[in-house]
Amino acid sequence: MRARGLAGLAAALLAVVALVPLAGCAQSVDPIERLGKKAAERVRSQGPVPVAGPRAPALPRVVDRVRTRERVVFLTYDDGVERDPRFVDMVRELRLPVAMFLTDSVVGPGYGHFARLRAVGASIENHTLDHSALRGLPYAGQRAEICGQQEKLRARFGVRPRLFRPPYGTYDATTLRAAGGCGISAVVLWRVSVDGDGGLSYARGAHRLLPGDIVAVDPDETTGAPLRERTARLLEEVRGRGLRVARLEDYV
């Protein structure tokens, strides 16, 4: 009798539980869902989560010589006014890794000459569309000069240069921002220059060729020696100092 009484009591309790609304269960939430609600409450209390915008392009570095222990120098040529086929032969025969910084308005219809130079090992770099002095110009104007020449060179040669030389070697902070936005990684100046007669000038430091020097060869040969002859004289000086010519793009 006692067992039957306990069994009956248990059955009665189950029946009551079945009839009572699950008020407690209505407030019980899955742990994952509860975490989601807490996160939402934090967002409401702290305000909207800021969304990161696109990062500004890195500013290119400015170099007038390369820090290296190797006994190398770098030969660079500006504008594109000189188009002597004998210079192409010289670059091919000596395997000279020269860098040509081209200005579209100067090169004009002469891009074929520089395609031949590129085919024998020269690198093609950016020297603006119109050779305008950039310092002081607004951002839009500087960007047009640099990016415009990037697109011209891409259309002509299928590459967008990483290296840029500002006309006259002048630039400002706006130039660096514009160049970085155009995909330039280095603004290339020079420590040594070669004049129309083949003589060397030094912007700063020792008055002799040093390892890592970037040499700018004067593009104007109207009153001086042809480019081939000035380059030959420069190479004699390079060898006399126990140096060799290296490819600028490999070091910058």
C-alpha cells in the first residue's frame, strides 16, 4: 500500500508539472544566444564600432646614393632627348644596366628608341609627363604629372615604374604623397652629375666617385660631347676607382 501511495504521489506531481506553464524555461536562453545579447548590449552602450578605412599609400623614400658595401655605382639618364643608336649598341655590347628616366613631352615619337634600349638591358623609369617643376604645385597637379607618365609607360612598355625622378631634383611633401599614390617606392636624386663635356660635379661629400653613388648624366648634348662619348669617359673614371656599374632597381 505504501509503495502504491508513493507511486500515486509521483504521478500526481508529474501531472501538475505538465499543466504548469514553463515560466522558468521561458527565461532560460541558450548560452551562445545569451552571449550574443550581451555583445549587442555592449555595442549599444559604447556606440557603433568604427570601421577602418583604406590605408594611405606609404610615402616613397628619397635617395641620392645607395648604402652598400659593394663597390658599385649607378648610371642614370634623364628626359629622353638623346636618341643616338650608337648608345644602344654601347649598352648592349658592355651590358650596361643603365636607368632611363623619361619625360613624355620630351620623348615624343621616340619611344621606339627606348624600347630598343630596354630590350638590351636598360630600365625605364618615370620623369613626369611635361617636366614641370613640381615643388609648390597642388596635389592634383603633381599627381597628374606623375600618374600620367606611369600610365604612358605602362601603355608603351607594359610596366609601371617603381622609381621616379622629379624634374630639376626639386620636390616637397606633396610630391611624396602624390608619388606614393601613383605606386612609386623611391624618389631618386643624385650625388654625382656629368656635364655636357663629361666632367663630374658633386652635390655634396667627397669630390670623387664612391661606392653607392647615383650618377645623373646631363641629357643636353647640343653644346657638348655625344652621350656615348660622355658615358665612355665616365666608365673610365668608374674603372679607375675600382668600381663597377650595377642595376639601380636591384638596390633601391
